[in-house]
Amino acid sequence: MSKKLKIHKENGEFVMERINEFNHATKRFFVTQDGLFDGLKAYGTGIADYQLDLSEELRATVINFLNSGME
């Protein structure tokens, strides 16, 4: 099983759920979009090791951020 990063909104908050190769998950909640972006920056180039599962609502926003070089 590969590592996954699920990103969606839940109760008005941004949620990043990391699922490792052993199917163990941890969730991080962010109040703002900038907070979510900071959370993504923490992965740096290692984000390429994850399969991204993006909600339809956030797909374009996250893809644009990642394509911008995460700056």
C-alpha cells in the first residue's frame, strides 16, 4: 500500500489526513487556507512520495499551490 495524503474540508476547517503504508492515519486541522499551505510546505519535496486524494472543492487550489513551487 502506498502513502496517501487526503485533503478536504470538514465543518468549515481544512483537513489534511496522512495515511501511511500500514494504513495508519493522522489528521491535522487548519482554520485557514494559509495554515493548510504551511502544512503542505512541511512535506517539501517529500510530498512526491504521497498519492494525493483531493476533494473536488479544494482540488484546483491545492494543485495551483503545489505547481507554484509552494511559495
